[in-house]
Amino acid sequence: MPAIKTIKTFVLAAVFMLAAAADACAKPSVTIGLIDTFAPDFYIYTYSPTIDHLIKSLPEFDFRIVEINPERVDEDIRKFEPGFIVSSASTYVSLMESKGAHQVATREPKSSPDVSHTVASAFIVPTSSEIKELSDAKGKVVAVTSADSFPGWLIAKGELARFGNPEKFFRRVVESHHLYPDVVALIRAEAAEIGVLAACELENLIISGAVRPGEFRVLNESKSHLGCAKSTDLYPDAVFSSLPGVPSSISRKVAVALLTMPDEGQDFQWTVANDFVPTYQLLRKLEIGPFKPVSIWSLDAFLAHYRYPLLISFLLLALWVLHSIYINWLVKKRTAQLRYALVEMERFHREAQENKIKVDSMERMSIVSQLSSMFAHEIKQPITNISYYAGSLVMFLRRKGMLEGPAKEIIDAIQSEVERSSGIIEHVRSYAKARKKTVEVCDLKDIVDRVLRYSRDIKIVSTVKKGCEIQADPFEIEFIVVNFIKNASAAASAVRRPKILIKVEEEPERWRLSVIDNGPEISDEDFLKIGQIGYSSKEDGLGWGLAIASAMAESNGGHLEFRKVKGGGLEAVLLLSKYRKE
């Protein structure tokens, strides 16, 4: 919500500048927390003048202003430790139950003679709408300013409770978050069929010229002392409350300052409300705040009920674990030298085997690199000639008026394959010339989709979704996926109903791209040879594909893995690091 954040930033900056200018000396700190559920006008015309007045009236205090997220009220109160809270009446009632909050003052608009009954909700529809009563709106789409707004939605939900569960009354709830398009604009654009506004908001929009007189009507309309149409009962407005721990002397001075705040130039005053019972009843009806049901099987309830037995059990378990660790340590201490010698001998043997495998692999990859460079050099000219011939054929058929239908599709396909072949050759030549690798941010979903356009012989199912971003050479990753699919197709073609599955799984720091086939079961001996140069299970295979793919994976910061599938088939896995934005 950029607009709201900008307004609050300016308000808070102005408040802090005034506080700093008032007195630079060390003074008692008073923290005021604002629970952010209000419209932008509240910050400008109520909150900012109020804080400004407190700073001027009580220069002996250093006021600190903090913003509390309505979705984590308990956490932010523990974090900031405010002495005072500014909130809606519904949030205040919840804080009375959970934190022991106490009312200091309640906002009373000048248009209302009763501070306990000043805010309400209004359901609006276009005048031409077929919705005549609120009951007719069941199953429709409703537009609201915010799901946390007291007059903008919570009060309205209390009215909907007369028809059953208010959460299921409308088909969908669209929030404007006090931005454009707002509630009225959403209805005009037919993105919603009904809207919820705070009482008097529709009349203010008509006065400002934003809404034409007679353009909208209020459902279940009833008049009040506010002089505005409403659809619900009236409740108290914003509450300035104190939390336990605030010295009574500070609370008294803040209360006096609020209750004596001049109302010249303001459309409100701070006074004391004496009736929050309807607000209690509303929260009970909606089962929110202190009346939110807690399952006896929930984790919070379980921990709260059994915290002491659990604590004792944990301590006993910790003692048992420590005892076991101590006994094991004594045993290991007496055999450490013998085991160390055995481990060292095994390590030397393993390192020797691994080094031998690495040397053999480097020799084979060197041969593959040389042969690939020779092949790319020799095949480039024929591919170029094919491209020239295809272009000449296009010009010939166009002159004859025959470049249409199947002929055009076939030539387009030839040119597409020629371009693809040229790209492959250029990548191979770039390796031979030691050119810099092309690394860019790409999505595995796009790469898999591109590969699947060339795979039509066997049923392939892909569950890869957008958002799997990596930083690598897209050509090399595509080459690896193509190689996986070709090998999977060759293996699956030996069964009656061949099938290939492509999926991407998320791990903490990397993506796991898998190509799984349902081919025949692979022997342990053949499985160990997978990826070795010169080995191929296909009659016409040379055994280079996976070796090259493995080298490409390593050059992009990943590696390959293979796993036998129970019942037959093979899972080929490409592991790549996730792309992290700096």
C-alpha cells in the first residue's frame, strides 16, 4: 500500500521532528503504538494533530511513536513495549481481555452527540442493481477497503451474521486497501456487485463530486443522528488506551491533555465512552478477538495445559541424554586409537580410488572435447548450405505462388531446425575457442517447455511450475534436459505403455529437476556405469551424452544424480543452485 505508507512516513517524520525540537535533554520516554487498521484520512486529520498536541502540551516527556501490525499485535507489543495504544474499538476490546488495556479517551466526531455510537457500515449497490435487500446479495462479489477495517468490514460482517456464517455469505471479498481502484471504482468496473463503506463515506464522496447523486443506493438503509444512511448498528470510534505498567501520573497527564485538546479547526474531540457492550457482542457474534475459539487439540492449548508436566519430562529426558552421552564418551575414549587408525587407512584408500576416477574422467572428457570441436568445425558448412538451400527454395516457391499450406509449414520447420542446429554448433565451437560462458537468469519452466516442443514420440507429463529461477547457461541446461528425455524415451519404448514424468522439487538452497521413465529394471552393474564415457545401453549410442551433460552441469555449479525406480525405470536428476537476488 504505497500511498498509505507515504502518508504515515510523513506524519511520523513530522512528529519526530517536533519531538526533537521540543527538548534535546534526556526526558522520560512515552511510547505510543498505532495499530494500523485506519483509512489514510485518520492519519492526517486525527492521529497527527493528536500527537502534535501531546508533544506541545507535555514537553516534559519524550514521545516515541511506533506502528503495530494488526496481524501480529502480541508480537509487536512485546517488541516495542508501548505505554499507550491507538486502535479501533474492536481491537481495544480484544486488548482489554488479553493485555488489560484501559480506555483513556475515545474519538467523538462533531457530527455525533453520542460518543458510544459514532461509526457504522453501509452496503451500497448501483441504483440500477437487481439487488434490493441485503439478503439478495448472497453469493455475490463484495468490495471492501480492508479486511481489518472496523467500520469498513467487521461491523458489516456482524450484520451478515443474521443470515448465517458471514464468511460464506459472499462468493468472494475484494480488498482495495485504501488504494485505487477503491470500492466505488471496483463496483463501476463490475469487479464487484456490492460494496461496503463506512457510514457517511458515500455522502462525503457525493459532496466532493467523486460520486453522482443517485448513482448508488444503500441496502437496508436506516437513518441516525449522524445524518447519514447506514445499514448496521452504531459503535464507538477510535480509542486511545493505556496498557498496564504505565505510571498513573503519566496516564493522568496524557488523559487531561487529550480531554482538553482544543477542537478549533478539527472535526472531532477526545472524550470518554461508557458503552462497549455492543462491541463485545459483535466480537462474540463474529468469534474474533477474545472470543476466537481455540481447539483443545491445538498446539497452543496443549502446551498451555501441559506445560509443567512437559517441562519436567523434558528435564528428565535431557538428564537421560546427558547420561547416555557420558557413557558413550567413556566407551569411545578407550577405543579411539584403534578406530582412528582404521578410519585413516580407509580414507587413504578411498582418496586414491577417487583420484584415479577423476584422472580417468579428465582424460575421457579431453577426448570428447577434441572430437566435439572437430565435428562442429566440419558440420558447420553443410548446415550453412542447408540454410541457403532452404532460403532459395522459399524464394522459388514464393515466385511460383506455391509458398502456402503444407509446403510453407515444412520449410518453416526446416529453417527452425537449421537455426537450432547452428546454435548447438556455435556453443560447441565456443568451448573449443574458450569463449566466455553465457550466464543469465532463467526459469527451469521455460527451459522444459522449450525442450518439450521437440519431443512428440512418447507421452511426457511435466509438473514444472514457474518461479524455479537459476543463474546458468540456458543452452547447456537445455542440452542436459534433452539428453535426459532422449535416454528416458529410449528406455521407456521397451514397455507396453511408455511414460515420462518431468518435475522440479525445491530444496533449501537448490532446485532438483528430475526426469523419470517407466522403462525396464536396470541391473546394478549397468547402473554403476551410467554417465561413464563409452558406455551406452542403446545399440547406436556412443556413450558421450551423459558425460557431456555431467561436465555442463558441473560448469554451471550443479551436478547429476541417478536413482533406480522401484518396479523398473530410472530417475535422472539435475541439481542446480537457486538464483538469489543481491
